[in-house]
Amino acid sequence: MEKRELLYEGKAKRLFLTDDENLVISEFKDDLTAFNGEKKSSEAGKGALNNKISTELFKLLEANGIPTHFVKMIDDNHMLHTKVDVILIEVIVRNIATGSLTRNLGIEDGKVLPFTLVEFDYKDDDLGDPKLNDQHCLILELVEHQDELDKLRRMARQVNDVLKPYFAEKGLNLVDFKLEFGKDSSGNIILVDEISPDNCRFWDIESGEKMDKDRFRQGLGGLTVAYEQVLNRILGK
Ligand code: 5GP
């Protein structure tokens, strides 16, 4: 598979075309950003860890019948995947209250939610990723029909139903996470982007230690050590 020209550069990944029009390559960067790009840094090895963690989790989800864009990991920093039209909705799944849920609604940090909450944010940095309801999504034409919003919610819950017990077995609470979806060339909705400690919150069940990007957001240090621990637990090391 030949890596061709740069298609798009995001905050954490670069996307390259290939010699197959249906396939693209993501290069996972070591760059870190938070607070809508206001806080920036870089951590050597972070990109490779996220590529490896995402690879394992996409394989796990595929094995559980959830369609994803994953094709294969090429090397430490590169993943081959299906080209899609990205749906500009960030699907946020929450099991425990923290972060913006706590800030916006005053729900106690660490409260176990009575049921899994699924929210939609508009994937638009200029607007600061505002919250969306279904009518907003339809007015903005982010999807074609209500059915597609229902499908996003259903798929997000399926992902949670696989990942939450999987991580619990490895001693990690899956607190919340952000998913992105896209439409492939046949119009099927599939899971895209990455699933890593950059867009999931993991708390150690025993110690409560944060094992995710909150270490950077909150200036706690030890980010790559924590990401490596997440990978090692996934690999059963
Ligand atoms: P919150 O809304 O509390 O900031 O984030 C909820 C969850 O979604 C967290 O796991 C967080 O990492 C993830 N998340 C929300 N928005 C973004 C985003 O724009 N980028 C990334 N990488 N993760 C996000």
C-alpha cells in the first residue's frame, strides 16, 4: 500500500491518501492539545501507544459485530483504514459523571450515573464543539434522517457494552469516551477515528488514578507511563 499526498492534518493525526481510492492511512502524532487547542504539548511515543491501543480495540469491536474503519496497523505510527465521509457529530458516552457534565450541570464528580448517558457534540472547533439535540442535527443536515441519529446512539451503546466490562476485567473503570462515525462508499455507518486514552477516560478501579489525557489537561504528568499501562493491561502484560 503506497502512502500518497496529505489529505488532512488534525490535532492528533495526519491523514494520507493511498493508491486505493477506498483506503487512507492515519499517522498518529505525538502532539497533545486540550481546551480546544489552547493548551499544547508533545510526548514522545504517545502516537504509537494510541495507534496500538486503537488497533486492539477496533479488533475487539469488529469481533463483537461492530463495523469499524480499521483495516490494519502498518507500523508503530500508521494505521490503514477505510475512507469515509465523517459525520460531524462527536458521540459522547458516559458511565460516570466528570468533566463537562460536572461543570455544566453540577452533577457530583465521580457519581455513577443511573444509566449510560449518550450525548451529541457538534464537531466544530470554531464553535467550541457545542452540545446538539436531535433537531439541531437535522437542521444542520449533519445526518439525513432521524433513523441515523438513532443508529449512532445504538452503536455507541453497543461499543460501551463491549468496552465497559472488558476494561473492568482489566481493573479500569471506563468513565466516558468520545466516538466518531462516518459513511463508507456504500453509505454504511461505521465507527472511525481512534479509541485511545486521548478520547476515553480510564480510572484505575483500585486507586482511582487517572490513566488518560486528563493527566495532560490537569497537569498531572506521567502521561505516556499511564497510556503504556493501559496498553499493557489490554495485552494482558
Ligand atoms: P468532556 O465533555 O467531559 O470534556 O469529555 C467527555 C469524553 O469525551 C472524555 O473522555 C473526552 O476525552 C472525550 N472528548 C470530548 N470531546 C473531545 C474532543 O474534542 N477531543 C477528544 N480527543 N476527546 C474528546
